[in-house]
Amino acid sequence: MKDSINTKTKSTKTLVENTITSTKVTTILIVHLQGIFTRTEGDGARIACTDRSPNGLVLAVGDGYSRLRLYRHPCPGDRPPPALFHELRGHGSGGVSRARFLRGGEVLVTVGERDRCVLQWKLSGAGAGDSRSGELKDSAEAVAEEESDGHILDLKDGSDLDRGSDFETAAEERRRAPVRKRQRRQNELERLVTMGRAAVASDQGPAETTNTAAGTGFDGGKASLPPPLRPWEQATVAPSRPPPTDKSAPADGVELERIHGYRGRDSRSNAVYAGADEVDCGGGCNRAVYTSAAAGVSLDLTNHTQNFQLGHSGDATCLTSSPDGLLVASADVSRRPSIIVWKPDTGEAVKILSGFHRRAITALSFSRDGRHLASLGCDDDHSLAIYDWENSLLRATAKGGRRKALDVAWNSAGTRLVTCGLRHVSFWNFAGGRNLLHSRGVFGGKGRKQTLPSCVFVGDTAVVGPPSLWRLGSVVACIPLPPAEPFVISS
């Protein structure tokens, strides 16, 4: 596909027309891509990567907010309304550093900046294949400009979200927002210039009468000053053969196909076996479930396919499974972190719990009967919360203290909990009310104060790692280990 691009050289102020025949986008500061700046640059995110599909119809843009957006190509931004797009999320904090189309445009691969994960997206429709015929094939099913919200993908089964009158009103407001913003900026500029001229006129005497009604600005029919151009706008001008303008969202169906990577560098107890074994009719677990980037990943150990839970707003940090293995709960890092209870067999969310914790949730644990879910927060007090998750009720809360807490576990009866972390162990009695009775663990002469990253109950005995046996709040024995100390303990 040939793109005609005009560039303006500052030294000579001349226009040079270049013809680019490569299928790769090597720069984003061209007329064909100015539409991607309308919303991405305006909200403070830096554009980290772009790539164009081999057939030249779809443009993938990754930014510093970990968002992947799909636009139609070309994507000019010369006039409102802004170009619509599909937005995909899955990467954690740090943004999307690389995006590339593979397999002739059928697969889009993205790399996270900090989550150390590779996400593989499967595309169908106009974005796939090497011919341009797909644009006509899916044009009847494309999302119309006045119907697309620019943020929500079509559902996986091909259906669309219910678009009522409230949605139409909100979409129209979003389309008008950039125009109103520019108009307010223009009015403010005119007001300031008018005030400045009035101040000068009062010092120099009567000035000439201006006829603002005869023109478009404030100076006797002369045009008002335009808003200042950004650097990349100063370096580009419209091409002599402008590309066709289509600002609707791409008609492609997009779904996350596979996540490569696992978050293990700063997390613990975030990989479990879960799911019912179809062959044994519930006699075993046929899935490995773990966290990666901003997703919960459920890997089928038989056919090696993956299901995903993508409801987290930040990096997924911890995960636990219910006693029967049919449900898992995962939590994230964000300003208002949430806990999602979901089915590993399908990725479907069952319950979403939020509102109490701040910053992050570091550990989760189901009680042995599966009724209650305990969570540890990363706020200043490292708060402990107990949920009746089926009824979305917060049953009890308590402040854990200033020292960082890393793990939590229930005893077999569901009446006591143990938490551990930086040089401390704490025991909690839960009687079903809103209060938790707390007692600090005593190391005595048998234990050594150190960072304790993991804990578990075996009967009424708490095992805290590096392994030490605790009973009635005191160390009763220490287990000798080789120099490499354990990071996770499980029962």
C-alpha cells in the first residue's frame, strides 16, 4: 500500500513529497495517523508502539496506560468527530511496549513494559488476510459511527451490547466534548486578548472602533488567533492526495488467544490446581490456574487451551482456590483493588468484591467450608477482611499493624486465622461477628525473627515458613532446612 506523505523541513521551509511502499509504520507523526492522538495523547498517555496489519486496514496502537487500541487505517485527525476504536486490556502496569501483526494479520502479539508477559490476540474479519477484500465483506456488519462507543468490544459470541437512549446520549456527549473544549479555549483566548487591548487603549487614548460582527474574530473581521500547534503538527502538512476518511471502528472480531508468562517475581501462592475433571466426574482437577499481567489464566492440562478472567483494573497479584476446586478468587493492584470470584472452566465472574481495601491485595484464602474468604490489604495498616462472598457481605475487619503482611490461612474449623509477614506472626479468632480477636505470636527462644512469606494450618497447628510449628501462639518446633529457604508452603 502506498502512502503519500508531505513533510516540512524547518531549515528550508519547503515541502517534500515522499512515497512509502513498506507495510510497516515507521513513524506516528504523519497525517495518516493523526487521529490516534485525539484521545490517547489528550488523556496524558504516551503512545509506545504502533503497527499496521499487512492488508493496511487495521492499525494497532499501544500506550502507557496498558491499553491496546485498534483503529481503521488510515486514521486522519483533521476534523471532528474523533476516530473510533476497539480497546483491549490485559497487560499490567507499565504499558504496552511492542505490538506486531503475525500470520498475515490473523494474530496480533503484544509485549508488556513491566509485566514480562506476551499476549497473543486472534483477529478475524477485515484485519486478517493479505487482501483488501475483507473491507467490503464486513462493511455491512461494521459498527456505525453513531452507534460505537469507541471503548467496548463486540461480545465473543458475535452479539453486541444493548444500546439504549442513555448510551446514545453519552456517545453524543463524547463526540461533542473535543469541539466544546476547543471552543472554550478559543473563547478564553479572545477574552484575554480583548482585555489586553482594552488596557492598552485606556493608556493611549480612544482607539478605532472594531466591527466584530462582520468577521470571525475580535479584530474588525480578521480571524482570531488559532490554538498553538503541537510540535508534531508543525512538522506535517496534508498530502497532495489525501487518504479516504472512515472514522468508524474496525469491524474485526478480536479475542485473547493465549498469554505467555507468569507473575512470580514478587508474588506467592498465586498458582493452584482447580476445575473439575470431566473424566472422573469431579474426582480431580484438570486445570492449572495462575496470575499473569492483569489477568487470571486457567490452563487446560488436557488440550492446553486457556481461559481468562480480564476483569481486573490492575496487575493481578494473588489467587486462591475454593476447597472443591470449582471456583478461584483473584485480586489486583489498583487505587481501589477488587476481588473477583470466578469459574476456572469458563473464566466467568461469579462475584466481585470491592470497596474496603486500598492500593493492593496481597493474599487471599477460602475457609475450609468455602463460605468465607479472607483477604490481606497493602494499606498502611495492612488490614484483614473477611467476606461472606456468596452474599457480598463484609463480615469482619481488623488492622494488622504497620509491618507488611504477606500471607493468610484458615484452620480446619474455620474459626482461627494466621497471618505472617515481615518479622511477625499474628493469630486471629473469628466467631462469626464483626470483631476479630488478635494475639501476636511469640518467637521465644526456639524461633528467629525474620521475614515469613507463607503460612498454612495443618489441623490446629500453624506451619509458618521458613518452617516453624506454632501452637497456641508460640513456636513449638523449628524444622531444619538446606540453605535455600522456601518461599511458599502448601498443605
